[in-house]
Amino acid sequence: MKIYENIYLDENIQEPKYIQLYEALKSLIEERSIRPNDKMPTIRGLAKKLNVNTVTVVNAYKLLEQKGYIYTKVGSGTFVADKLNNNKINFFSENTFESSDEESQDNEKLINFSTLTPGKELFPVKDFKAVLDEVLERDGADAFTYIDAQGYKPLRKSVSDYLKECGIDSDFSNISIISGAQQGIDLVSKVLIEFNDSVVVESPTYTGAAAIFKNRGANIIEVSIREDGIDINELEEVLKKQNVKLIYVMPNFQNPTGITYSIDKKLALINLAQKYNAFILEDDFLTEINFNKKGVVPLKALDFCDRVIYIKSFSKIFMPGIRLAVLVSPFNISRNMILAKQNTDISSSGLLQRAFDLYIREGLWDKYIKDLNNIYQNRYKKMRDELIKIGDFSFEEPHGGIHFWVKSNLNPSILVYEAKKNGVLIAPGRAFYLDNRECEFFRISFAQVNENEIIKGIDKIREIFVK
Amino acid sequence: MKIYENIYLDENIQEPKYIQLYEALKSLIEERSIRPNDKMPTIRGLAKKLNVNTVTVVNAYKLLEQKGYIYTKVGSGTFVADKLNNNKINFFSENTFESSDEESQDNEKLINFSTLTPGKELFPVKDFKAVLDEVLERDGADAFTYIDAQGYKPLRKSVSDYLKECGIDSDFSNISIISGAQQGIDLVSKVLIEFNDSVVVESPTYTGAAAIFKNRGANIIEVSIREDGIDINELEEVLKKQNVKLIYVMPNFQNPTGITYSIDKKLALINLAQKYNAFILEDDFLTEINFNKKGVVPLKALDFCDRVIYIKSFSKIFMPGIRLAVLVSPFNISRNMILAKQNTDISSSGLLQRAFDLYIREGLWDKYIKDLNNIYQNRYKKMRDELIKIGDFSFEEPHGGIHFWVKSNLNPSILVYEAKKNGVLIAPGRAFYLDNRECEFFRISFAQVNENEIIKGIDKIREIFVK
């Protein structure tokens, strides 16, 4: 609170006090004396400190929020917005780590362990350009017409074949092509969730999903993750008491914990969903990145009762910019899912669907995933070995995926702050809890960092402990 | 009801009656004795006719719905689904006319006056392929990264310049790039509409928008369209009584009526929104297609109080497959709009945004719109002249846009049916009312039909009256 002591509000000038206070706080934010995502003082606290009416503070805060300097997180308080990157969303979540192209230029000198998005050097640009050209030659104007809301049929067929390799035996008539996993979560919410319905999420989880459920007016219940998956007893207690419509899970290489559900847990989860008449939303974004771990099958592959809505994202294992994902729907809601897609954005880009289809058909996808696995496995080993060397850290090995969930003796919020000062970005554990609670963990990913930079980056983290 | 008289349910076999009834109705649908979008008998009516319990009919209908043979429209009844085109949405609306590529092959021999989507022969495929190639050469992997949720900054800047030409003076910081107008309507709903809020739509209107509002739990109120725009008195009566959050309008070449609001009406509408603290959602899809009509300015150009959310669609004047549209947001909700976009699908395709930006910057867009205006003006004149020749029709000239709203002495539902038999598709007026009510009008568009085909198609319509 020290920084706020120097604020002086003049009784004797015409300008209202709340405007004066607004100007003073704005200056503090602009000169970075208070920094993006710092918590602002409470209204009562600041009013007392400055010896003004709380209404003055309320009005100043309102104005700051209107102008985009601060944002309010329900239940948590008021925080400084990242006004310089003024296109960013106004709450602290996983998505904050997905650096857009423009923003990543600012971060170029930083070593970015905080994002799960693959680095640009991994993109198969040349191959994809070739299939794009081929599609434009082959299809001409057809490539720019509306596509069926459900997606380009040949792509649905090639995806159906690919999913069979992953153990999911789904007819292409149950497969939809959508504009990324985030849209999938949005569509499922539209079809299943009504105001005041209950939704279970893992704790910790991808809060970008929870934000969608919340926007639908859902009541969100967190259920803990254990070493082998969601806590089944805790889940059943919730299901007994509440009428839960949807259970949102990432059963393989979970985000952020990296945990893979055991087969037993997977089956138990499906059984519970069946027993309590809930749907499961499986967000599969990393099943392919597997370094010989057993049991890494999608939940959908075990879904004997057609309760699992399966979303396969390509943003974390391919190029996020193509904005395509796959949704496999239980039969009895598949028509409604297509209707929701049509109402949401008519259909996803036909051009990119045609190109991606050709990319799969020409065997380029299989080859790409194989190469990516090799690259990621080398990075994985390097990062694991480097992390082990830091005595203040401990973690379970995920044996796949692209990130570690690391427990730190040093408070991770401080660690994140100090690491950034040293030029390294990591994701604080609290970003994966709905209430932003304090948490002993952080998430560190090698998606955008090669082996040399892994060594360099973790060295810089180590320096924090040496100081 | 005659057709249902022959249904025979056997008391003496093991198969439950509702299964027998299901099978019988399924056969009628499959052999097209009852046709897609035909209304099914009421439950009570059919139960009485067949002398069975209503539960039997309920269960048979449930099964038919589950299997996709029929669909229920709340408040309207039960209808036969278009099972053959099983990827289609399950309610009768504007979107039903947006033929996807696959489906249009079935309709190839038909003359399609029912869609507003431009024909493929108008697409500037060669030019767009050239800018795509140029972007891939220029930007490489950057073309496939995440883009800011708000959109690719250079595109926002070139769109801002373009909008200035249309009278909208908006800084690029208030402009978002979205995946089509439909998504824009969805995003606005997420930001502004909560369960039980009221939304005003024009009557008749684009029911695809109303479907989104409904999905948000909104209470939808229709206000009539007059010759010079929405009925201001009727609107004010509604605004007085209800707490209306949003007014959804298409002020230029309205869909389906083709009406353009007078400048007075436009100003009156903005004034009412200001007085009653509502937002206006302006869906602008045809302002560019103007044959010397005066006063065709976007509402947003007159928006003195920052109440208009402006969506500019390119699907009806460019290539629908690129799935890009522009949203100009009032300042005080612009952050929330970006957040909603991020939560909905992270961002729109960066590749297509980059290509579209280059397309505009190289002057190709301006040239394309000029050419399109010439082509459409010729078609317009031809269609007008041909329609005038049919004495049973009457209409107001829109002097722009791509469609006519025609009053017919012959019931348009019959007309649509007979026209289809003759190989011509037109859109029945009832498709533009929320309750699918009987209506004396139909919508006829030349978006996909050249001058020769216009003559041929309208000739075939004329034959219906001669018979």
C-alpha cells in the first residue's frame, strides 16, 4: 500500500476528487509503478488510507475499468490490466499465455516456457503451402463456397480413419469439423448447459473452458486431480448432491498437471457419468505426444455408453493458425451439435478444411506427428534432466505431452515474477484455479523452446535460488 | 390427415404399438408421402384418429425425433426433417437456403432464386490465390500462428480506411475481425444478453439471428417493418413496456424485404435506443450494392451516441468461404467483445486475414465491388422487368441489394411448391417470421442467377399461373 500514500487529492480545485484519483492511479499504472495483474487495493482500504469517501474510490475505479486500465475478477478483486498489450483479454488465465504473433515480437528476447503453443520453427509451412496450392488448382471457386456446417465430408472421412488409429471407432456422420477446441467447448455449452446447471471441472484445470461454462450461467464445481486422474469418490459425492450436466476433463497429459488417467479411472469415470446421467466432455490435445507411456487412450475409445463428447484439438500439436479441430458427438445430441455450429458461425473455413484433408491423405500428417514426437521427446528429456538438478523443485514425470507441473519450495508467484525479471516466462499454478488461489506449483513447457534454450532458461531460473 | 388413416396398429403382436407407429410414420417419410418441413399432426389429433393413447404417439414421435426423422419447433409443432440431406439444420430458416457445396450439386439443375449467396462464377479466385501465395511467401510460418483475438492489426487498419469511405469513422482499436456475421451476432448475444432479457427484431427478419437470441434465453419481440423502416411508434411502445437490451436491424436493403430505412427513421431509431438505454445491432450485408439510391448510409455512420454495434458481413458480397466479417464496437463494450471472441474461438484464421488485408491494400477489393455492382445492376433490371410482367405479383423497388420481396395473389407456400416442381427455387415469406406464419410474400434473389437464367426461371414461374 506504500505506493498509494503519495497520492494527493486537492480539496480546493474544481476537478472532482474521483477524477483526481483516477488520474493519479492511471499515472502509477502507466509508469508501471503498479504492474499488469497486480492486485489493486480494496475500495474500503484505499478510501481509508486516503481519507476519502468510498464513493470516490468506486468512481475512480469505474473510470479506470471503463478506460481499460484495470479489471475486476468476481470474487477475487480488482487487478491492473495489461494496457500496453491492449488487445489482451481482461482476466488472468491460460489464454494469457497464448502469445499472438504481434505480441510475441515484444517477448522475442524472453525464453517462453509458459505457452503450450508449438514454436513457429516446427510448422510444416512448405508442405502446407503445397497442399493449399493443390487445392486451389483442383477446386477453384469451390474452395471458397460455404461448406456444410458439419464440415467438409472428405475431411470428416479422413479424420474418421485417423481416429480409428487412436482407438476411436466413429462413423464420419458423427464427426464435425469446428474452428478449434475452444469453439467446441462453446458449442457443447450451448447444446447442454442452461442457466444454473452444474458443470464439473478438474482442479486445477484450463480456466478458458470454465469461462465459457460461466458465461452460460453454469454453476461450476471443481473436483481434485490425483496421481491417476480425477478423484472418483469426490466426484461421486458431487454427482449425488447436484444435478450435474457435464464433466469436463483432459484425461491424457492433463493441462496443467500432465497427469494421465489410468484405464481404471477412465472406466470408473464413464460408469459414473452413466449412473448419474451426465455427459463427459473430453478435451484431447496431446494424446499423440507419447513417449512409450501405457494406457494413453482417449476416453472416447472406452466409451461403451455413448456419453463422451470428444474434442480433438490440433492447436497444440500442429499450427494454431489453421483454427481447426474435430468434435465427435454422441449420437443423440449430434443433430443439435450441428445446429449449434450452424447458428454460431455457419461453418469453418472450407479452404483450410480442404487443405488439411489433403495434408492427411498425402500421409504428411502421420509423418509430421512422428517427427514432432522425436523433437519433443528430446526436449522432454533435456527439460526433465535440468529440472531435476534444482533441489527446490519436485515433480512427477508425465512420460509424454509438452509440459511439467512442478512443485516449488519458493512461492511460485514470486518465482514467476523473478523469472520474468531474468528473461524467462513460466506459468504460475494459480492461473489454473478458478479462484486464482495460492498454489505451490508452476507449469513449464518446452513447446516453444529448443534444447539449448531449455538449458539457458532453466539456468536463469536456477539463478533465482542462488541469489 | 387422410394419409394417416391407413396406418394400422396390431393389438395382437408383441411389438409395442409405439414402435409400430414409429415404423409406419418412418415409411411415410421415407417414401416422401409426407415431405420435408411438412407439419406432422398434433399428438392429440393423431391419437384420436388412430384410437390410441396419446402416450403411444408421444413415444413414437420421440423415437422419430431421436432418429432424425422429425423435429420440434417450440410453439409451432412438429415437422418432417430433411433426412436425405442429413447434414442440414433441423429448423426451417434462412440458413436452409444457404446451399453448401455438396448440396448444391444436387440442386445443379435447379434455378436457385432462394439464396443470397453469390454464385461461384463471381468469385475472384485468381486474384485471391495470388494474394494468398504472396502472403505465404512474405510471412512464412507467421501466417499460421495465433492472431490477436481482436484480429490482424494491418487488416483492422485497412478495414478502418474502407469504412471511412462508407461514412463510419472508427479507429482500428474499436474494430474486430470475426468469423462471419453469424459469429458477430453470437458474440454480441454473449456480451449483452442474459437469460430473460428482451430483444427486438424486425418483422419479418433473418431468423438465424433470432435463433441465437433464443439460445441465450432471450425474450424476442417482433416489430413491424414499414416502407421506410421499422415502425417507430410500435417500437417505442415496446421499449416503454419492456426492458429491451438489444434491437437487431438491417437498415439497408433489409433481409427479406429489401427496404432501406430513411435517414429520418435511422435517426429516430438511434434516438429511441439512447432514450431507452438499448443497444442497436446493425447487420450490414448489402450497403455496397446500391444503384443510385439516396440515403443508403450505415446506421453506424449516424451514431452520435455510440449505441450501434456494427457488423459488416462479406459473405453476401464476396466469397462466403473466407468466413470473415468486421465488427465495430461501441467503446464501452469493446473490451468485453474481444474477451467474448477469445472465449468463443480464440481468434479467426490468421492466414485468411492476412490475405484479405493484402487484397484490400492492393486495390482489388474496390475494383471487385465496382464490377459486382455492374453485374448485379444488370441482373436487377432484368429481374424487375420480368417480375413486372406477372400480373399476380406486386413489389416495391429496392433500388439496390440482391433481392425482391414480392407479394403474390397465389399463396406463396403453394407457389414455392409449384415452382420447385418446375425446377425453380424461391424463398417463402413465412421463413422470415419466428412463428412461420402464413404470408403473402416471397423473396426472390438474383445472387446466383445470370440474366439468361433469370428470364428462364421467371418464365417457369409464369407457367404456374397459366396452368
